[in-house]
Amino acid sequence: MCLDSDTLIAMAQHKNGWLKIAAGQCGLISFEQLLASGLTKSSIHRLVASGVLERVLPRVYRVTAVGPSKLNCLWAAYLYLGDNSAISHTTSAWRWGFDGFSAQPVHIGTTDRRNGSGIMLPDGTPIIIHRVDRHLRAEIVLIEGLAVTSVRRTVLDVCSKKHPRAGKVIDAALRKNLSSIGDLWLYLEQEWMRGRRGVRIMRDLLVGRTPGRAPSDSDLELDARTLIDSANLPPPHHQWPVALPFATVHVDLAYPEAMLALEVDSYSWHLDQESFEKDRERDIELQALGWTVYRLTWAMIRFQPDRISDLIRRHLQKHASHPTSSAG
């Protein structure tokens, strides 16, 4: 809760729409929201001059009857940056309730490249702005209306800063059922993770918290074949040769008649840039010949077996309905 909760309740019941908006945002409101609620620029200036509103950041105001709090500092940062932004890094860890983290300074990630560098709130709290790519958008969740990074994105960001409590965050997230070991692995194994800061640290922390050893490439291939067999799918060909312009390659598991190639990757595949690029080049060559390539990671095989079997089944069914010439 913010400070002055009674004041916020009264604001929420007020006939003025902008006060209701501010009540839901810990007493904070943006210039655009004030205009959208029907106020004019001159009326906003009068509210500031009379002390009803206090400007805390450019185009962001606080209802003065609501005292400063840690949460409305976060709201101020978010309203300043707007959509496609979220409270992030150690501040997000604090908001999720993980021990050992502080609300100050306020860290916030944004995909907006137009805003300036870090700024400061009137009480001296610094706001640290992290310019991030579009992948942030899928990891924005709301906690009581405030946009924060998801637990798994927060784990990655904390790891990227080499924070000493990164492992504790993972433990707490698992203990509180805020995430699962499978979800964390699946997030880590997305292709855009390659070369990203914090990936190696997060991976190493997950290894020590995942029951059972990580399979070798050959073991992983066997696991994939076992998965396919358990789903009552036709058995694939093992190490199927395909002639490419530059060489003959061998597909880990293949359905040549359906032009479907299944390649298995260990959980460290994305950390080796040279191997990653070679594999992508090979995938492109296969696709140019008409193959569909599915890359199956260790986490997918272990934590999403039904998804994998469904993908294979749908592809085979589609081919059966619309057969094409086979490749070799």
C-alpha cells in the first residue's frame, strides 16, 4: 500500500475522473492523462499553482495530499517513460518481494529511444533508464496496475549485473511458485538470448538447481527418439544424409518423405557463437531445399514434450494431406 491510503480511497470515490485515475496509480498522474480526463493546460497549471498537484518529473504529477512513498516513485518513473516500459532489474526484484533488494534507485527498462538519460525525483531518488530491445514487451506484467518485468526477465537482469543474490532470487521464485525451473530454462534457451549479458551466469545457477545431469548430445538425441516413440509417432530416420551445396550434412532425426528435420541442441548450444552461426547457416540451406527444421533444445524435450509431439504430428498430418516430393 502507498502512504495516505484513506486519501486514495476518497480520491477513488471522487467525481473528478482524473482523481480516480491518480488513486489507481498511487497518487501519480501524467500530463496526457490529465488532458484525456477533460482538463485544459491552464487548469492543470492552476492545480499546480494552488498546491493540489506537484510536478515530480516532466509531464508527471503527484497529488500532494498523497505523501511520497517508494511505490509512487516507481509509478512516477513508469508514467514518465510510458508504454513499452517496465520497472526492472533490482527494483523489480524488490517489487516481487525478494529479500535483499531496494526500491532505490529506480531501475526501469524501456524500448523507447527518444527519452533522455537517467533523471532524479524531487527527493533525490535517481531513476536509471535501461535501453532494451523489443523482447522486453513480452515480459511485462502488472502488479497492482504497475508494469514490472516478469520473474524470469528479472532473474536474467539481476544475473546480468552479477548481483550476489541472483541465486537467492531463483530459489525464492521457485519456493513461492512465481516461476518453475522449466520456465526459466525455456526462457534462457530462446534464440535471441545468444550473447546476452547474464545468460551464462543464469545458466550456471540453473544447472545446480536442476535435478538430474544434463544429457550429452547423443543422450539428448535418444531422449528425443524416446519422446517420439512415447507419442506413438512414426519412427524418424537417424543421422539422415542431405546433400547441400557446400557439403553433405546429417540431420539428427528426419522424416524425409515429409521434409521434416529435427535437430537437437544441448542447453549450452547458444553460448557458442561459432557453432550457433554454422547451425543457422545449415538450417537456411535445408530450408532452401524445402525442408522444415525444428530445433529441439534440452529444456523443450524435458519440459514441453507434448508441444514437440504435437508439432511433429501436425506437420506429418499436413504432409499426408498435401504430399510433396521427398529429398535426400
